[in-house]
Amino acid sequence: MTKKWQHDYGLAARMFLTMFLLFVVYIVFIGILSYAGFGVVPIMFFAGIMLFAQYYYSDKMVLYSTGARIVSESEAPQLHGIISRLCIEADLPKPRVAIVESSIPNAFATGRSPKKAVVAVTTSLLQRLNQNELEAVLAHELTHVKNRDVMVLTIASFFSTIAFFLVRYLIFFGGGNRREGGSIMLAWLASIVVWIISSLLIRALSRYREFAADRGSAVITGHPSHLVSALLKISGAMERVPTDDLRKAEGMNAFYIIPISRSSIMALFSTHPSLEKRIAALEKISGRMEMR
């Protein structure tokens, strides 16, 4: 029997608002590029092709970039067994299962829909967590799938990536006269503003979606304390991971259950809420469960 799932309207509203604001920002951005002399049709065509590729092939790109390998039930029977049970509890179709050979203890979910989802774990995570903790982490990732926030974050990240690409390379394409140079500078400045706004919107959504996935894990497993234990283990183990390994995986920060960056970034720019806040929220959930 599946557990009663409460739809997270707060997350749904934030996902809608994020996409709406990004749409408005990019309409303005296209208008500025058009005013600066860039053709709107080529811009829209290029963005459309890239967005199509991002939407339909994002899971393959993520798996390729992380080195994740899809594994069968015969290759990882325990992992498949846990995910099968959790999917029944969460009323989800079973996703594909992948393992990443990595010294970083972490997990992530990708895919544009529940039927196209992939849940991946690293070999280090499998080695460090006990079964209860592993179930809690996998329930967290399956909640991302159920909430469909992976798709929204993937699309939102695409827009931010386009703006960052223009910020990085547009300045090198200055025109041969003052007017063309001014147009390039205007487009470059607009790209910076769009990239900053996009990044802030994405990070705000990303932080909330982690709280939502933590709540989902608590509901699916019925044991918030198991996720608390897993988060503490993962966070503590991160300090012992070689710096080079962390640096190579930083591009996946927003998708991981625990961010891998060792730098002390301001909370405004973080992709995740602090570990302390996540534990405090889980402890509140645990308290409410005990009162029932």
C-alpha cells in the first residue's frame, strides 16, 4: 500500500514563478540583442535547437559527464531491490539505475519525466552508508523525480548557461567600428545581468527543492532520522575527498544531494540550504510524526 502523498504546492508555485520570471527576463534579453543589431530569428532558432537538445538529451549528457553507468538487476541486486520498494511506496514507475565510480559519496536524479528518469549513486556512497541511510538518500532522489523539479532545473540551467556563454565569449567579437563595438558591449552587459538574475532564481529554487526532497524522503521511509544520519556521513566524508576529484565534479553541484564545493560561498549564491537548516527541518518533521 502506498503512503499518502501530499502535493507540495509551495514547490509547484516556485517552479512556475521561476520559469515565468526567466521567460520574462529572456524576452527582454532578446529585445536588447535585437536593438543591438543581432538578428532575432537566428537567436531564436539557435536557442530553440539548444533547448530541444537539453530537454530530450539532458539525462544522457549528465550520465556521460559524470561517468555514470546504467546497471542491471543482476549487476546491483540490492540497489535495484531498494529502489523497487521505494517506488512502490512513492507510487512511481521504476527509474533506470546507474552507478558512478567516484571517491565522492553522493547521489543524483536526472531525466525529463518519471518515465525517463535515472537515479545514480556513487561507489563511495554505497560503501559508506548502511541500508537505512541508503534508502533515505534514494527516497530523496525519487522525490525529485516525483516532484518533476529535475526537468524545471534542467531547463532553467540551460537559459543560465546560454547567458554565461555570451558573457564569456561575446566580448571577443567586437566590431570594426565604434557603433558595432557599442552594440557588442550593450549585448555583453545585458548578458551579465541576465546571467546573474538567472543564477539567483535557479539557486533560490534549488534550495527549496532540497527541503522538499528531504520532506519527501521522510514521508516515503517514515524515518527522517535516517536521512539526517546519511547527510552527516556524506558531509563529513566530503572533507576527505581529494581536491582534484571535487573540482572535476563541481558542475553537478545543483543536482547532488550534498554540494561538493569546499569554498565558503554566501548563502545567497548556494545551490543548497545549509546542513544545519536541513537537519533542523527534518527534526521538526520527526517531531510531528511522533505526535501522531
